[in-house]
Amino acid sequence: MKRLCRRLAVAVAVLVWLGALVYLLALSRRRLPELRTGAGGGGGGGRGGGETVSNQMSDAEWDDLLEGFDERGYLNARRWKPGDDPYTLYAFNQRESERIPSNRALRDTRHYRCSTLHYDADLPPSSIIITFHNEARSTLLRTVTSVLNRTPVHLIHEILLVDDFSDDDSDCRLLSKLPKVKCLRNIKREGLIRSRVRGADAATAAVLTFLDSHCEVNKDWLPPLLQRIKQDPSCVVSPVIDIINMDTFAYAAASADLRGGFDWSLHFKWEQLSAEQRARRSDPTQPIRTPIIAGGLFVIDRSWFNHLGKYDTAMDIWGGENFEISFRVWQCGGSLEILPCSRVGHVFRKKHPYVFPDGNANTYIKNTRRTAEVWMDDFRLFYYSARPAARGKSYGDIRGRVELRKKLKCKSFKWYLDNVYPELKVPDDSDARSGVVRQRQNCLESRRPEGREPPVLTLAPCAGTEGAAAAANQEWLYTHGQQIRQQQHCLSLSTTFPASQVLLMPCNMADGKQRWQKSGTHLEHLVSRFCLDSEMALDGMDSSRMLVISPCELSAYTQRWEVPFS
């Protein structure tokens, strides 16, 4: 019995000794009062001496600060309630997002060779800018936490959260208790574009990193991006964007053989590298040149960002800004690359959960039309052909952006197509609609009296019966460039005054006076804004039967036309 008691006493003594040792070790690690003073400066706007303290933190002290954040309290204030549709507020599964911890482990989705690369020890730190409007607290916190957990401390200069006038200002304010985090709040809704500019203007690091508010950065995501910026400050770099499932929040690797592309309607799409492009990339860690970036996630030198004109702040809310900045970077002397050794996950949603004041479609059209008018030169006609709803829509004053392009001596859009995106084929008119342009029993017709060149445009009785093939001189083609063409001649004007005669001239896509659009039952001339009118052709003598342009009148039957195109 005595031997048993002795053994128990020894065991208790060992346990007490071990407990004391663990306590002393923990106490030596924690200097929370002074450390919290240093980290707390994140919410106030000034860096002060706290930044120096936080840069000198040990990993354990950094972990202590993260663990000290009241995550449960932060999430509970806006948690999904049983019985509610978990997709209503954010257009992704809020319930599933809240079940996943903010610091969950992620599989390293990079190519195995990426782990063998080495980066300079003196990489420039970055200001990381995250804008949001009514973001789910779980995804916003997970975005920030992933940055803090998976980024070398010395490379995070600051994390700037720009709250675009969310309903609850504490969504952002409470996160400023985390190390390095600062909160900026707009006093009214500005949209992603102006919010990003505000964040960039407030940033103090030499490099800017833009992230969306529903992301998770993966292992060693930032060093390769900063290394490329250090090598070439005119290069704008983006990570490979992995996929976070909007329903289950499962994290899945995206292909590293993708780049950004688009069609003439300025609809962004991911496209596979061609076999030839893949063959040229003998090293899977090499950068991928991309004609366009997705826009949500990229890194750029701050001086280069400012030199290029930041963003077009006359664009509204969201949409189209990635085209504008991509064209501007390429045409004004920079380049765009995707770096396969940087991976960031992103929640892709099927719709936007927030409201566009002018509607989603109208906002996107305004923004992309500004892009087309400033950067696409005459090729913008193909944009209008692919997106006819953009015609006539207001897009604001672009004089400042046009002057910026002149000041920067930027290249033409033809240069961009030839050198950056030759895969985007200029449309031909093989699929264009053709037929007669009819007004009651009469049709537009070209005539060559006594072999005269160019031919004369007139109005004559329709030669073919309804449904039959039209006579060759009464068949017209509406081109992608908004021209009404017959062979090599197009409807044109020499002057744009009322009653100016409509002529047939050699087609020239650069000539704005050859552009027409269907407006209801009328054919509107896009430069003059007058309509094709047959009044003089019907009333005049044979020698003076000409078609003219006149101020558009809905009730004028001489301006009503049946055409085979829309």
C-alpha cells in the first residue's frame, strides 16, 4: 500500500512540474498588452510604431493575435437562421460557408515543381486591397484569415478593407482588430471600381494586390507575384484562380493551361492554351501571357497603376472594368500574365446578390461601351454588331480617357489584335442577313446609267415576288460594321444636313457616314441621327428621284422600311 501511495505521489509531482513548465513557456511567449497595442493600429489609418512591432513578431505571437479574435461572436451576429433559404442573401450557400472554419486546411494545388523555386529575400511588401458590399461575414473573414495565415508576415504591408457602404458598418470595423487590417468605409455606394481606386489611393506600399471578398489564398501565393513585379514593374500579374464551389464550398484546382479571352460582345471567357502554346511552355512554372485578366485578383506596381490612369472611375458598380484595364495595359506598354505557381480560390456565383441602381445589363453595357469607344477604334463596330442593345445607350463623357490615351501614346487596337490576341478573328459578312429593303411595293435599287460609277441609289418597283429571290441590284447586305452594302458599294453621305442625298460610295469601314441602324421601322443614320426618307424619290421627276435623310418622324410613312436585318 505504501509503495502504491509513493508512486501516486511521484506521478502527481511530475504532472505539477510539467504543468508549471507549460505555463512558464506560454507566459514567455505572450506579451499581449504591448502586441495588441501594435496590432490595433490597423483600424485607425495610421501605421505608427505598431507596424514595426508586428513585423518583429514570432510565429507564435502572430498565432496568438489571430486566436484572440472573437470569431464566434463576429459570425453569430449575422449567422444564417434555420428555415431561411441559405442562398437568398449572398447567392451562395451561407449555411455551408458558416460550417467551415476560417482557417481550414487547403490542398496545395500547384505543380510540384513550384515548391522547388526560390524567390528573392528582399521582395517588396504589398498593400492588399479587398473591396466589398454586404459580403457574408464568413467568406470575408475567411478571405482575410487565409491572407494572414498563408502569407509571409514581412510581405503584408497592410490589408485595406474598403466597405462600399454595407448595411452594417461593423462587418468591416470589427475586422480591424486583426493584425495589419485597416478599414475604410464609403459614405455612399460607389461600386467596385471607385472603391478600388479609394483603396489604392490610401495604400502606402509600392505594390498593390487586389482581391475579391470571397477568396482563399493558397500556399506561397504571393512571392511569385511579387517576384515578377520586381523583375518587370510594367507587368500586371494574376494567380491561377481555383474554384470554390458555391454549394458545398469544396476547394478544387483549376487547370493551369487556361488564359483569359473574350468575344466581340466583350463577354469574358476562359480558353484553353492551344497545342502550339502548350508545346512552347516546356516549364509548367513559366508565366502565361493572357490577352485579358478576369479582373478580381491581380497584382500591380503602384506607380505603374497611377501612371496608367488607375481605373475609369466613370464606370459604375461592376462589370467591364477588366476589359478596360487589360486593353490599357497592353496598348500602353505593359503586359498581362497568369502565374501558375500562385493559386487563389474564388467562389463563383451564378448571379449577383446585390442591386445595380440602373440594372445589371444596363450597367454592363455602359461600362463596356466606354471601353469600346476609348480603346477599340473602328473595331468597336463589331462590338455594336454583337451587342445591338448597346447602340444609343448613354455612356457618359469619355474625353478624359481619350486624352489619357493620347498622353500615354498608346498603340492601336489593331496592334493589340495582331500582337496580343490574333486568335480573335475579325468577323466577315458571310453570316450577315441580306435581302430587299422594301417600302410598300417599292424597293431600294442601284442603277448604273450609261455605265456610270459609282452607281446611283434610287427607289423602284420590287422586281421579285414575295418569297422569291430578289433582283441582284435590289439585294442588300447589312454588315457587322453597320453598313448597308451591295457588292463593293455602301449607302453613304457627303454631308449630314437635312435633305442631304444618300449616295452609293465605295465601302470604307472607317467612314462613320456609312453607318446605319434599324430603329423600329426606320433606318437611322448614326452620325446625323436623321432617317432614310423616300419623299423626294416618290415625288420628284425621273432625273431627281433621290433618297435623302430627314429628321426622324414616327408618323412619316416615307421613312418606314421593311428590312431583312434587326
